[in-house]
Amino acid sequence: MANLERPVHNRRYPKKLKLRAVRDYRNHRLPTKEILLKYDIRGLSQLRNWVILYNNGKEPVRKRVRKMGRKVSYDEKIEIVKWVLKHNHDYKQAAQKFDITYSRAYAWTQKYEQANDWTAPKDRRGETRGRQPADREKQLLKEIRDLKAKLREREVQIAFSKKFIEISNREVKRPNDIKRFKK
């Protein structure tokens, strides 16, 4: 019954154990079931993944995934974009050299190339909120939109209160009898 229970967390294996298991598997020293028992490996697929990595010239080690990217200043973004353009759009090398992700290097370079402007990679989050339109006509249109939104919200509130009164009056047995709520 203990073997049927799922483990609480993933199992981690030391690098030396992985290499020994892969070497035993590749040299056919032991059958696969015995390798799994000897090294206490949960499944054959885990061993096969290590073998594939080993055969591709990579050591069977756990991948480290960065949880959060580091903060990058605007000047550093420009430097990264220039480096990427100078090195024939090698985003992978840029990511390793500047300790950023591939996708960030790619996105900043694409923004620059589309706009052909060095202000394109700049972070503009939060800048558009609260900014007033430049000319009077746009300002009036914005006010109209805001007033329409308020009017719509008021209409919804009125419709809700009418529906609430209707539902609460459904319990009244006689039509002339009004409960506590009046229309």
C-alpha cells in the first residue's frame, strides 16, 4: 500500500548517482530493473531522460530556472540592444552575457527595430494613466465618455434596486398589501 501513495515532493538525485546509473545502463552491466533498485530511482523514464542528456554531450543535471528577472535600467537596455545588433541578432549570447532572459533581449531589439527609435525599449508602464488629452476637443470627448459611464452605472444601480423590491414583494399574498418596501 505504501508504494501506491504519491510522494509529497519531487525526488532529487545527486549528480554522481546519475552518472553512475547512466554508465551502468550504457555499458549493460545491469538490467534496467536492477539499476532502478540499486540507485533507488523512481521510474525508467527518469533514467532514460538522463541517458538522452548524457548521449547529447550534456551532463544529467537539474535545470536551474530563474524565478524573477533582474531589474535593467534604460541605459543598460540600449547597451544590450546595440550589442545584439552588432553581434548579428544573437539573443542567446546576449542573454548569457548580460544575465537576462532571451525573450527580454528579443523584445527590446524588436521594439527598437520597429520604431527605429531609442526610446522604444523604455518602460512606459503607468505613464498613460491620469494624463490629460492635449487639445480641448479630446478633453471634452473624454468627459463625455466619463459621464456616460457614470450614467450607465447609475442606471444599473436603479435597475438592481427595482429588481430587489420586486423580488422582496413576491412574498406578499394580497396584491394591495405592501410589505416594508415601497416602489
